[in-house]
Amino acid sequence: MLDTMSAGPAQGAAQLGWTGVVRFLHLAPRAFLPMRAAETLTLVAGKGIEGDRYMIGKEEGFYSHKPEEGRQVTLFELETLVALKRDAGIELGPEEHRRNVTVEGVPLNHLVGRRFWLGETLLEATRLSVPCRHIEEITGKAIFDPLINRSGLNCKILRGGIVRVGDIVRNAA
Amino acid sequence: MSARPITTVKTVVTGIEEAGAGVKLFTLADPDRWELPPFKPGAHIDLHLPNGLVRTYSLCNEPAENTRYAIAVKREADGRGGSRALHDEIGIGDVIGVSLPRGGIEPQAHIARYVFLAGGIGVTPFLSMARHLERTQQAEFTLHLIVREEVPLAAQLGSLVEQGRIIVHRTSRTGRPDLAALVGEGGSETVVACCGPESMIESFERVTAAWPAASVHIERFTAPSPVIDPDAKPFTLSLARSGAEIHVRAGQTILAALQEGGIDVAASCCGGICGACKVGWIEGQPVHRDRILSPYERERYLMVCVAGSDAERLVLDL
């Protein structure tokens, strides 16, 4: 009963769905280094992001000793940054959460196991990200607890391409 | 894929300069000159040297220079070996892993005056502070540098000496200065800080004993002991399958003790929520601090990243 989504339009022809947008892009070539903002990221199918620490074959990330295909690209909700400030009084910048893509209007927690378009690239979400103590060490901010259950999404790249700030994010039917 | 977890910031040596009085100035940078993790004025880093030694040095460049770490190292022939390894074995292009920067003084808007007292090479933590204050002009500062005769880092200090911001006291000529006179009057707008040999720090502590704690800062050459929960106790892990015994220090995590003992345990969040480091326990009184195991699971398992022990011995299914 609860292992699939309901099929077809809802009663009264309500439109179920969402459309989001890419707000920020970040990458870093090695563990611990500050994330650097980018206007574009180049996603390579089945591999990762060019120049990022989790690119398969060139891994130098904090978690690279535990390979995982869903770490090819990671996403984070801009809404979570707003909520952190509103609910916990913590100012966390999009360069500090250490995910690659900050999106707005995308219900990341609903997308595990699903495919969606990030600009011209096609992603498949493998699992929710979990917060880690490592990020508290780097940022010096007590964000572990407030990020539980809203720490972003891990994805593998099915179709590569260039992602730009301002790109549309939408469901792949 | 790297076989072992990456636990340090990877840097390469991009510069080595002779800086006088047996001191060398080393510059470390990211292999691609990427920005390095930021630091506060007066912060320090651990260097994980190729020979296995781990040594702590103050960063002496300006924090706004975010693509390099500069450290000044005096060769101590009779020291514990870190400075000798750096002076004698390290060259340009060598890779050195470093920790994230720690410590330092966050300049406060209400502080109008800083007085730094440095003994010899103890000047290093105050160099980044002095450069930061010189650039930002946010507060007055005076750095009293007490040396026997030769001034370390003379070329780096030169302009600040000419400006009168650094005052050199040569004990071979004028004897030891009166620290009380150097620090002057206290006050909520003044911060005084000291780094030097232990005898100098003891004198400084006597002189500033009546000052408010927030106005006094001390840097020691050797790292202070980590702050440990006063209720934390050491215990011993017995590994049922391998027969190994591993000591867990007070305040240390079981995960860290296992890793030190060469036992590879998967771990991820290190905060007791992801479930990666679940390990069975057989005997003892574990203290569960995770947030995912059910009461039923806790009778058999614990999360080694956060769990502790109420008994002296804890037997794990490893």
C-alpha cells in the first residue's frame, strides 16, 4: 500500500507536482577545503563532477574510502538554510553545507529512488544525505542536530551535461 | 579510491626561507593553490610529518591570505625531532598533511588595545595577529619581543620594528624587562597575551592574576591537554573474535580507540544517527548515546562513534 505513489491525477484534477530552480553551485577538489562557488558545473554520467573531490577515479574526499555511486552529485534545499536561521538562529551559507547544488522549490526528501532533471542533466536519487560531525568541525557551527532529516540528497548521474545557476529542476516522468 | 580515510588537509611545501637565529619559514599551499580552510589570527595547525611525527606550529601569516599557511620553525637540536625533520628533511614540493586550524584570538570590536609579550620564537602566534591588526586598523597594539640577543624573523618583523609597533628587549644588554611595566594597566578594552618559555608564562600569570580572564590570553609551546568531561573514565575493550584488548582513554570514543588499534570499522556521521558503525556487544555495561537503536537493539548492539562504557571492561563482537 505504501510502497508506491498514487497513480493518476487527484480528485478534482488538482495538479500534483513541483518545479524548482538551481540557486547555487559549489565544488572542492579535496577534503576539508572550502567549497568554491561556480556559475556552471560539468556533470559526467556515472562518474561525478569535473574538479570535485568525489569524481570517480580521482577521489580525494572525506568519504572517498567508502565509495558510493550516489555521491556523484549532492543537492541541498535553500529552504533548509532559511529554516536554520529562522528556527535555530544559525546562519549557514550555501558554501558551508558542502553539497554541490543548492536548489529552491525542490522537495528533495520526496525524491529518493526517483529520477529528475537538473537542467540538461538527468539524475537518480539514491538516498537522503545524513549530517556528519565532520561538517561541524569544518564550519565550527553546531548544525548536526538541526540538519537531521534535512541534510540533502545523494544522486547518481544518468545523463551528463552542464548545469548552470538558474537552471530548472523538474520531475522526469 | 583511497584505502584509508583522509584525515588531514593535503598541502605541498611551496617555500622555505632562512629567517635568522636558526629559524626557517615554511610556506604550505594546496597542490592547485585552492583556498585553504580559514583561520583566526594566532591560530595553529598540526603538521603530520612524513616520518610519522605530529607537531603543532603557529600560523604566522595574515588570515586574509587564504591560499597559504606560513609557519616559522626554530631548529631545536635537542628537541623531540619535529623541527629537525622539517629543517633537515623537508624540501620544496614535499607533501605534508595538516590539521584544520585551531585556536587563535577573534578580534573583538570593543577591544581598543592589545599588548603581546613574546619570548624568542614565541613571537610566531602574534605575527598573524599583528599583521591582521595592522591591516584592519581596528585596535592599537604593541608587541614586546624579549630575546637574548638575536631577533628571529628579523626580516619579517622589520617594518613593524621601525614603526615602533614591535619593541625588542635584548636581555644580554638590558636584563629581563619588568613584565608588569610592559602590560601596564588592565581594563575591559585591553587584551594582553603571552607566548614564550614556561618561566616567562609563569611570570606573566602572576602579573595578570587579578585581571579578568577574558582579557588574558596564553599560548604555550606544547599543546594543552584536551578538555575532557570530568565524569569520563577510561575502560578496556575486549574483542571477542580477535582476542585483542584495546584501551579507551577517558573522553575518547570507542571508534577512535579501535582506529588507533588498527581495527577498521565503518563509520560515517560520527554522531550516532546514520547507523554505519553498529557493532555487537557481548558483555559489559554500554552507555548508549545514539539516536537510532531501539531498546531491543541496544541489548545486542551499540554505535561505536558515540557509545561509552559504565564498566571497566566492554566485550565487543569484533
